[in-house]
Amino acid sequence: MHEDHRKRLRAKLAADENAINEYEALELLLFTALPRVNTNGTAHRLINEFGSIEGVLSAPIESLKQVDGIGEAAAAFLATIGLITRKYATPCDNIPLDFDFRSARQPLIDEFSRFKQEVFLILFLNRRQKIVAKRFITGHRADKVDIDLNEFTSMIVAQKPAFVVFVHNHLSGNVHPSAADDRATEKMYMVLALNNVELLDHIIVSKDSAYSYYYNDDRLNLIKQRALEALS
């Protein structure tokens, strides 16, 4: 039964990698670390504990071992994947750690130029507005990313940022926010407000331009105001 599930998931990956969600991606890793057990529940427990797959791969070995189903070998395997990702992969490494839209604008344009689909990036910042973690989210469709608010809440609880910046791309080249962009920003800001986290900016990029909610039309403050009114 487990082998059939693994075959289906591997076939899904081969057919369309964008169709793989976060839990399934972690399961695919766990297939190697845990060759003879059902990994679905383990993947969910790991992400629930650490907030995201990035949190799982950044967790210390001893913390990973506290999760039911993860032993010494599996914990070491996941920690090694995290080490390789941090040490040898370089997504967003050109974005200044001390975040400011004006200095981050071109690096963000350059970073997102490699994507052929719409992608959502969440930057987690500390009280000094220094980036301490990043999270890319992709969707099942090339032109749309749906943010799961429960998953987003788990990220916030796990990362405990003081500030957050949203970044996503428009494949059309038009960086002006859509009504859907505004609605998504408002809903996600509600989550932030409930967790005492401030939204610093929402940036939309194309291959040669970028739009900042903070620096344009007071858009960010208006969205925050609507969200707080809805929560009151």
C-alpha cells in the first residue's frame, strides 16, 4: 500500500513539479530517509511542528528527533539537506539583509526573472528590519498563487518575525496591483495583526519594473485600515 502511494507521488512529480504541495515535497524526501513506513503523517507532523518545509530543514537534529517517526538517521538526513540548501543554493542572496525597497528593487527583479510562473515570496524580518528567513510559495497554476492562511499562520508562529514583506511577480509585465492582490494582502494582514506582526510592504515585480504598496498612493495604509476595521 505504501509503495503504491510512493509510485503515485513520484509520477505526479515527474508529470508536473508545480502540482507538488509542501507536504508532498517533504514526503518525497522522507521516502529516502524512511524507506519502509507511511511518511504522510510524519510529513504533516514535521511541518505542523516547524511551520514550513524551510523550518523543518533548518531545525536542529535533536529537535527533529522529538517528532514522532523521526529517528537519528532521518533527522540527520533532513539536517543535511538543509545544510546543502543553505550553503550551496543561492536564491535571494543578492537581496540586502537590511531591507529597504529602494535597494532591494533591482535584486528582486533579477531574482524573479528566472521564474516562468507566478511566485509568492515572504520575507521575515526582525525588529531591526533585517531579513532572518525567506519563504517561496508556488501554486498549481502558472498565473496564480493561492496562499493557505492556516499555513501562513503556522509560518508566522514558527518564525516569530517583527515585520514581514510580501513579494510576488506579474507575468503580464503590469506591476499595478489587481483587486485580487489587494484582497489577498488584506486577508494576510489580518493574520499578521492577530499575531502582533507588522506588514512592512507588498512588492509586485515584473521583468523590468517593481511596485511598492508602501511607496505608492498610501495603498498599504488603506488596506491595513480596512483589515483592522474588519477585525474590530
